[in-house]
Amino acid sequence: MTDLIVKSGVKEVLADHAVSGDFYDAFNKEVTDLIEEAAERAEANDRKTVQPRDL
């Protein structure tokens, strides 16, 4: 699976919290699923372009 998140960015947002090592894999999977669902919605609407409204 391709890494879609930037760990340093996540750490910056969660600066006041500890982050477990496996959080990044789970978060990356959630982002991947979200992107795949957006692509499916675009296709269902006869578009190849994924747009913000597909989220």
C-alpha cells in the first residue's frame, strides 16, 4: 500500500498527543478507503474526474 500521509504533518496536528506506531498504518488505510470511495462515486456519476463533492 502506498503511504498517502506525511507522518510529520500528523505529528504536527497531534502535537499535544502521543501517537502509537500503528496509528499511521490505520490512518493511511482510512485515507485510502476514502479516496477509493470518492473514485467510485465519480464513476457512478459518469465522470473520470474526482471532485471534492465525491468525498
